[in-house]
Amino acid sequence: MKKSKILAGTIFLAIIGLITIAADHIDAPASRGTSADISDFYAFQGENTNNLVFVANVQGLLSPTATSTATFDENVLVEFNIDTNNDNVEDLIIQAIPRDGKMYFFGPFPASSTDLNSTVNEMATKNEVAISKYGLGAVISNSNQMKFFAGPRDDPFFFDFAQYSAIIGGTASGFNNPGADTFAGSNVLSIVVEVPKSSIGGSGSINAWIETKVKQ
């Protein structure tokens, strides 16, 4: 992959508890409506408590009809950035990029650059998983003590956007209970990687964020 630049917003979080989430849902100005848009980033402890799971969701608000034809963009590289010493600079990177119906993963590997340009590190540990089809069972790959998934999923993010807008506009004082899920019935394309804690800084807390970069 040639030099590339970030088109979507970067989503950042610190992993301290068992589950954390960050979301923007197509509000990054330079990437709105593109295949590089990030909707969510989740990180949580795996069922195997020695592992952490990272989830990058892209192309949010897909209707069921749109989901049936949606595909990962082969020109978009997704990077999971991991900071192990709390200086908010990536120490380790996991890259994911689709090719011919499969999602390929490289890493985790030590970061050699922290600028906006990236190349696929083909010298890093390589894994792959077939991209799951909409409406069919999930395809999960197990390799090198890691697990991998890529494909469409129901959008798990719950948010009452209309009520939020009313609160911001001063016509409401708080959220309703229950609220209305703006994202109900919509889907995303998910990239999931589960890694041993021992390979990304042991059992201590880490910072993590994702970036999408488009081939130029």
C-alpha cells in the first residue's frame, strides 16, 4: 500500500475498566458518507480474561438493503493504535485491510512512525479471515493466539439523537426513559481482533485509538 492520509476522524479511548466505547457516527467533516468513516470503537476484556478485544466499526447507518451490497473498501487501511506507557503516542499497531473477500491483519508490531502516512507492514505477523456475508453466520479465524472477524453487524450503539438535539436547542431538559434509539435497524461493517494482553503491554492499563487511512 502506498503512502496514505487520514480522511476519517480518529477515535481515542483509555482502557481502564472492562469495557469502553467511543463513537462519532458520520460526523467527521472530511469523511462524512465515505467508506473511511468511523462510527464506533469498542475495547473490552475478552471471555478469556487474558485477552483484550478491539472492535472498529465503519460505514455506519447502513439500512438492511444497503448492508446486503456494502463492502469494505480495499483502498482503506484501518489501524488500531496502542499506547502502553501513557504518553498518548502509539507504541504498537495492528493493521487491517481487505483484499478479494478477506480481511488481512498485520501485527501487533512496534510503531516506527507516528505521522499521518502509513504503509502496510508486510513483515509483521500476518493473519486473515474471510469476510462474513450479510444474513449468514459469522466467520471467525483463530491464529497465532488471536481471533479475527470482519463483516456486517447490527449497530450496537444506542442514542436518542432527536432528544439530544432538543436538549442542545433548549427545548428539553433531559433524556427520556426509555428513549428512542436513533440507530435501531441500522448496521455497520465491523472489524474485530482479539489479542492476548501479554502481547500488548501485559495486564496494565493502555490507551487505544483507531484511524482509517485512504490510499493515495
